[in-house]
Amino acid sequence: MRLKTILILCLTTTTLSAFAQSSYEVTGKVVDTIDQQPLIGAFVAANTSQRTTTNEKGFFNLQLPEGEYQITISYLGYETKTMTIDAKNSQLGVIALEVSATSLKEILISATSGNFNDNFKGSNFRISPVAIKNFNPLNTEEVLRTIPGVNIVGDMGLSNRPNISIRGSWGRRSKKVLLMEDGSPAAPAPYIAPGAYYNPVSDRIQAIEVYKGADMLRFGPNNMFGAVNYITALPPQKPELRLKLVGGQRGYTTGLVSYGGTWNNLGSLVEAVYKKFDGFTDNSSVEVLNLNAKIFAKLSEDQSLYFKVSGQFENNQASLSAMTPFTFETDPTQHPLDADIFTMRRYGLDIIHKWLPEKNISLISKIYASDFERDWWRQVTTVIKASEVRNYLGDDIFNDRYRYLNGLNFTQEDYVRVGKITNGRESITDSRWIFTVSGLQETMNIDWNAWGEDHHLEAGLKLHQETYKDRFLRADSSRWARSGRATTDLRYYLWSLSGYIRNEFNVNKLSLTPIIRFEHINMYRQDLLALSQDPTISSLEDGRKMNVYDVALPGITASYAIPRGEIFGSVYRGFIAPSKVFGFFVERNGVLTNPFAGEKVNVQPEVSLNTEIGWRGSLAQNLIEGQLTYFNNTIHNFIAGGENEIFQEPGKINIQGIETGVDIRLIPNSPPHNLKLTLNAAFLYSKVLKGALLDKDMFGQVVHSTATRQEFLDDVNTHPQAYDIYMSDPQGNEGIVNEENVNVSNFEQISKTIVRFGEGYIEKAEAPYTPHLNLSSGLSYDYNKWSGGLTGNYVSEQYAEFMNFEHESADGAIGKLPSYFTMDAYLNYDLSFKETKINLFANGKNLTNQIYRASRLNRAASGIFPGGFRQLIFGVNIKI
């Protein structure tokens, strides 16, 4: 028996040894040749049945039987590499792939762990695919707020209408930021109506890049403060089915399904995302369906073609109205306006062709188009004293939607926002917007050599057009009405011709990149409702208010290579296109106003002088990587301040600050352990240097508290020369009054005021939503198949309007926003079965559940938007 056992053991050992000797493991890391960044999902195949793809850090391993093989490594947009291997040379190390000459930047996604894009001259910030995977963001703003220099003006729900501020820009609907998706304009109408009422669902986003330096002049319009480019998924290297399922609190549900692959020289991807959420407050649900497809084909050795089509459909219980301080403090989940509905649909198209007439010359032709329509039914609201709500609304409405007020005690300063009652009924209005955008863009790139150095010339020309129909309906019969009488019917049209030329000169370690951009804009506005009532019109051109202008924008970037990094600086002129808000004013004697009949519009765009200097690279043997930038931007001809804030005498504003983003590896060279600390911070300082402001909300719209009344009167007494105050008598006649005659007793008679800034007037005013400190810090840890992390975000206090009120009004429309802190966490586990890869994840958002005043986004029309609600989600990501 013992002999039999020994024989079995020997046979088993011999068999296992023979098996172990009959196979070997091939390992390696696939990176980009130029920046040495890892390529996610590169396809590695032997001339057998064995094949695999690289992981999120570019590594792969492949088990092969004993023998010699051909290994082929391919990646969409890169040149394929083939090599011969055997057991003696199976540790391949770093394998660098070169970008194909026919490739397009729209299909390249780097997995770099660095927080900037080397190919962009000047300051920029990048969120990698790995970071986005860990975030599992509910919306893109959740990721963007971690970027230095970016501030988020909070909204309700999933924020499908993003409110992004970069370097102190006015953040509502990201109006002064250029939004792009895969390099194409994403806003419904980038010139006339740049408000972001469309945002790609976060589940589609693979990476995000934010641009800020002089190279911004390659893009336009609205290149004064910064640009955001959402980079979506590219076709995978091998045929792959992907499923992502997510669930969480408050009915949060996400389902993603995609299928794609690369076959020879053709890569394609079809993707669908469904998202549903009940919202953080009552009556704030959202439902989104996104469908998209893309194809990239290498037609020949000198031509390629890219095609992308997308559609997004939304049905949201979204509102412009939020809550008063009393409601916020009592119960920040209360939002009784149940008839507010926002619906939209958007179709997008991109077609790009690249041709190489010579080895060093490329011509890229791009056609882009989008068609967007939104329909936003919103209840007419008013703000009344909390003690009067039941009597005002009646028992039926009160018991239906305002029961939270039962049993509460009220003061004279407690107010509540309710649906306005007219003839015993609540009424509703509708804002209907329809946009079409299309453009043709030609870009030429030439690599040339002189003085023993390589240089790069780039030139672009773009023809762009957009239309915008703005209709407003009013229905007085019921808040549930979905048709009504038209009270506004406007049509806008614009076409523009723009172009730029830049050249990168390289001399040893020094690089100089001058760039100049020009814009010619031709647009008009028609009041179709007024024209329909005019029997004298004789053509379709009647009533057009024209605005035609040109702008030239020069800039230059310099960079100097130092060990493991570079020092850079840039200066450029940026501009904000005159939109529908101020695009059809005339300037008379330095004051902006509406034109007389037949008077030529002469308003000029807002322009700026932007400078920056910084460093980016690595320190301490690459244990520390990051960037540090100081910027100083001075905006001239500043007009559109914020919601219902217009500078009648164009202003001048200075915004400067320091931005830094640093990644620190705390455990060097200790695989499989990886511990990293991330620090991102921005320090901002803003000052209004001159201008005269008309705040249309401040009097007649805002419901002031005792504190805000007294604060205004104190400021008038301190700076009487800075204010022109107007009052209305009982007959409605308006006239200017002496400041010393304004007091608490006649405060309610103030109809408007003009506030002057600058030397001798208000000298210390700050721009709204420019917190002095915005800080994001994260700690992440990876171990084998596990990864986890904790992130904290701090935003210091910030003003919400140019008059810089410290105290809060009774309706919540004005007043300084207190500082706030949030904390997020994630946990991932990766596993695989043969060729099926599974990622299990859990995320906790706003773990402390400290609800804060996120914004006064729509001011008198809204009040306080709350933020900081805890949200837990769980999900699985499967690739087959």
C-alpha cells in the first residue's frame, strides 16, 4: 500500500513538472511611443488561439505552450507591432506603439496617471479613465469639481444642465465656458445661446480634459476662461459586449449596454445608456436615454474616416425654483412644485476625414451638426409669509403639498415659495427652445525642419451657423396645462467665419508657439410675434436687428524643458461672444441700452488679457507628479454679469490665482501595493475695477430681510457717490432720489439702483462664485484585485451677486454662501472568468450628509438650491 502511494505521488509530481515545463508566461506593458503613457485594452495575440488585452495600467500576461511564436500587438489608431518570442525572451518589458499617421485625436484615449495632456501647450488638467472608473460619477460635475480652478454652481437632481465656472467665470449654465464633446461644440448654440442645456451622461465619459492656456485660441468662441472637452469611449480592440448595471438610493438606476470591436482596419462601437433617478428633493426626478454609435476606418495608408452619431432624450421634473431660507432650515427636501417638467431631445453628428498628401502634411476635414429642442413647463411662483400659506393656497393645496408646515411656529421673517394663485388657480408657463447648429472645419498640419530642429505648423478654418427659436407660452387655467397663448416668439440666426494659425518653434530646450485667431460674426434677431401684428411688413427680412463684428485674438506660449518637466508661460487675448443677453444693445455715451428703430447695433464683445506662468513635471524620482500655475486675467468691456445683472456701463474685472494639482506615490516600488495621495487646489482673488451695474432683481423681485435692508442702507450711507437710486410713486412714476432720503420707511418704494464700481466708488467688490479656496484631496490604495479610495472636497464661502451681500434675503435670492465640505469613497473588486472581466463596485457620495447652500442659481426666480445629500450606489461592470 505504501509503495502504491509513493508511485502515485511520483507520477503526479512528474506530470505536473512536465506540464509546468511545457508552458511559459509572456508579460509586457504597452505604451504610447511619445508620452510613454499606458494604452488600455491593447490587443495581444499569438499565432495560436491564445490572446488577451492590456489592463488599466497597460500590462498584459499570456500563457503559451513551449515553443516559438509570433506575438502581434494592435491598438486602434496605432501602428501594429509583431515580434518573435520563446521561453527565453518572454519578458517583453515596455512595448511602445507609434500613433498611425492616419489616426485622429478623437479616437485616442490615454490611460496616463498624470493630470495633464503633454500635447496641449500651457495649463490644462486631465481626468483619466481610471479616475472616472473609480468615481462612478452620478454626473460630470462630480468629477469636474476636483479640477483646480473649476467651481460648480450647484443645481438640483443630476445636473444635466451643468453649471461650470473656470477661473472665476459666471457659472450659470456654463455660459462663459466652451463645452465640447470629442472636440465638437456641445452647447445648443455656442454663440447666441451658450447655456449648457445638454450634457452627455457621465457613464459614457472615458476622460475629461480642461484647457486654460493660450492654446485655447485653437477653439472658439468663449475662450476667455477655459474649455471642457468630454472624451467618450472608443471602439475596443477585440469584439466585446459590455454591460453595466448600477442601483442606489432614491431610485437611482443606470443600465449601459455596448457592443463593438476592431476588425482589420475598421473599428466600431454601438452604445445605449438608460438612467433614472428620483432626485434629492421632492418632485425632482430625471429619466435619460442616450444612444450613440461611432466608426473609425483606415481607408488606406494615407486616408482615414471617422463617423459618430448620437441621440439623447430626457424627461425631468426640473425647476428653476428652489427654496427660501425658512424651507431650507425646516426641511431641505421639500419642493412642492410638482408640475414643472423639462423635456428635451438632441441629435448629434460628426464626420471627419483625414488625408496625408505628403508624409509630413495632413489635411483634416470635419463636419459637425446638432439638432436640439427643449420644452420646459414651469409653475408661476410667488413668495409669501409662512404664516399665510394656508389662507393663500386653500386647504386642498395646503394639505396636498405643504403639510410640512403644520404645527410650526413662524416669525415675520419666515417666507415660503408657492405656486401663484390667480382667480383661484395655479398657473404655468412654457419656454420652448429649438436650436440647429452645423459647421465645416478644415485643419492643416505640417511638420517641417529647419536649423536642425523639428517644428510644427497648424492652421484651421471654420464656417459655422446656428439658428435659435425662442417661444414663451402662458397658461392660466391650470398648472397641468400643456398649451397656452404665446407671449414671446423670437428668432435668432448667426453665421461665423473663424480661423487660426499657430506654429511650434523648437530650439534646443526652448519651445515658442505663437498663435492668432480671428472671428467674423454676423447675426440677427427678429421679434416674430410683434411682426405678426404689423400689417406694413413687406418681406421676411423686416424687423431684423443685425449685429456684425470682427475680433482678432493673438497669443503666445513659451516653454523650457528642465529635468523631468518644463516651465511654461503664456499670454493671449480671449473673448466672449455677445449672446442673446447683450448681443443686440447699442452703446450711447458709454451706456448700453436697447436700440431705436433702425439704429445700428454697435455692442462689442467682452475681451480679456490672460497671462499665466507655471511648472509641470515630476520630482523626487517621479514619486511626485503634477503642475503649478499662477494666472492673471483682466476682462474688459464686461457686460453680462450674472442672472439679471447687466453692466450698463461696461466694466473691468481682474481675476487672479494659483492652481496646483499634485499626485504623490506614498509607497514607491512596492507591487502589488499602490498608495497614492492627490492634492488639487485653487486660490482665487477677484476684484471689480470699474463699471456701472443694473441689478434687475434687487428691488421689486427680491424679498428682503431686515438684515439685507439694513446692509444696503449702510452701504449707501458709506458710499453715497456709488449709487443712483430710483423710486416709484403710487402712480408708477419713477425718478432718481438723493441717497440721504433713503431709509427703512421708504425702502419698498425703491424700483432700481445703479451701482458704480472702481476708484471713488465701490472699491472692494468681488465677482460672484469666486471662492478664495477650492480644495480637493484624495487617498487611493490598490492591492491585487482590490482598490479603494477616499476623497474630500472643500469650498470656501463665496458671494452670489456683484453687490456682495453678506446677509441673506428672506427669499434666499441674495446673500453670501457659507463654506462647505463633502467626502466621497469608493471600493472596487476585479475578477475574471476566462475572457469575461467583471468589476464590482460601491460608491458613497457626500458621506457626511451635511446639506449646504449650493447656489442661488436663478436668484429671485429660485432662492436656495441645496447640496450635500448622501447617496450610496452599487453596481457591476461586465465585459465579455
